Amino acid sequence: MEQAIRRLHNTMRHALHCVYLGFLLLLVTPHAAQAEPVQNAPAFTLSILKPENESDTFTYEAVNSSNMLPDFVQALNDVISLPRTIEIRIMSCELPSSDISTTLPVTLCYSTIQHTALLDNGLDDAARKSQIMHASLLSVLGTLSPVLMSQLDISSSSEYGKDTPQLAATLALLVGDGLSHDAVEGVARAALDIVDAEENQELPAFWILRGFNRGNTNDMACMIYGSDPQGFADAFLDITSNETVSSERCYGLFSQRTDYWSSLLESHLKR
């Protein structure tokens, strides 16, 4: 009888100990038990899809081997607050039509990047990849800008056709250290290559119809040059030889247009 009473006592003590530990656990972690799952905030995302066409392989490898576009997308997320996620998708597809698309996802074809890069097959692979990367960043900026205006419901008073190049330049400069000096310079060089291609009738029509004509694209490059005339002096030697493109004019254009676009973006900026 005495052993049975002792076993019952030990069993009750063990049960009470378990209840006590359970009670302590509830006291320590009441919020964890009631926490709701955290929703992912809307953001810019980047998808670089493997090419379906063999002719896109070199461009894919150049784009996929660099951190330039991922860094730019991350920098956009650090600066701009979105109402919904904007996916930037780079893939094998046909050259876009002349219509400016504002639908999601933002789709960019490898063929678009190739045509924008105007690759010189006489260059070595490293130089060709550099051309592709700068052309891809310019293409992302040019394709994303009208979509961003639509998603943020931004209405511009700029002359028709100037919106995309001006906002593209503003976005490249807005992210600050999110793009290296070389990357921003490369965007400007790619823009100037577009001007040359237009004059030589080598530029695909879709860029011209998106506002990247000679005057607007020169202004885009001028805005970038004006953000740092001394730092970009060598890169912009060609356009500064033109009397209408001086460091003073470009600085004025940079100040005026970036202030204007920043005011339109102000309510969507995180800083």
C-alpha cells in the first residue's frame, strides 16, 4: 500500500510539473502563438530566363554573369515604394511592337538588348559583354519607365516622347550608389550610340517610337553628364564638342528635369 501511494504521489508530481512548464511556455511566448504571417511588401523583382534560342545565349550569359541589373533592382526597392509588385522579365521573345506597353510583367527581349548594343563582332568577348550590359541597363530603364508611370499614376506635362528618356535618366541617377559610376556612364554611352545608330539608319523603329529620337536621347545623356560634368568629362567629349551641349547647359537640364521628376515621384519615395 505504501509503495502504491508513493507511485501515485510521483505521478501527480510529474503531471503538475508538466502543467507548470506548459504554463510558463505560454507566458513566455504569447505573441508567437498569435502572430499573423508577414505579407511580402510589393517590390521590383528581376527574372533572367534561360534562352530558348541559341542566338540569345551570349547575351543571356553576359546579363546573367553580372550583378549590375540585380544591384539596380535592389536599389530601386531601397528608394521607391510600389502599390504592387513589378516584375522585370528578360527572356527570348520577338522584338517588341511600336506600341509602348504598360502591362505587367515588364518584358524585355534578348533581341532588344542585342539590337540596342549594336555589337561589333571585331571586339573581344569582354568588350562585347560590357556593351551588352550597358545596353541591357538602358533597355530596362527605357522599358520600365512608362510602366512605372502607369503603376504610380504619374501624369507628366513634358512634351510627348520626352517622358521615357527623361525618367530613365532620373531613375539611373536617383538610386545613387546603387549604380556604379561606370554603369551610369555606360548608360549614357549606350544612349549616344542610339543617336549614332539613328543617324546611320541602324536603329530599330521601336526605340524611336518610344521617344528615343536624336534630340530626346541627347538630352538624356546630357542630364547624366550634367550630374557630374567633371567626372564624366572624358566620356562626353563627343557631345561637349557641340556648341549646344555644354557643361552649363547639361547641369541646368539635369537640375531642372531631375527636380521635376523627383517632385512627381515624391509621394512614392522612401527617403
